[in-house]
Amino acid sequence: MPLKPSNGSRVETITAALLYLMTHYARTGCPRLALCVSRHMQCLALHPDAAGVVRDICASLHGTWTE
């Protein structure tokens, strides 16, 4: 039976994916990656297990990535 990841590891996975996407966006400037960055930030902004400071900064910045 496969192990179910805890909510904490889900936050860490989303954060790691966000860093990966932001790094590749910096290299390419691809608008699709910017949209993915925005969506990952929105997920973290709404995630109850993310640290408050992470939720706050993601909530304030995710819209910037869709402009």
C-alpha cells in the first residue's frame, strides 16, 4: 500500500515546484510558466498548512505573475 504524503510535505512539494518554475521562468520568460507560478502561489496562499508569512506573500504576489 503506497504511503499518503502528509499535508506538510504537500506544502513543501508545492514550494519546491514554485521555486523550480520561477527559476525556469527567469531563464525563458515564457508566459505559460508565469501563469503556473501564479497558480502555485495561489495554492500556497490558500493552503492552511503553509506558514502565515508564506500565505501572505503569495497572496500579495500571485496577481503580479498574471500581468
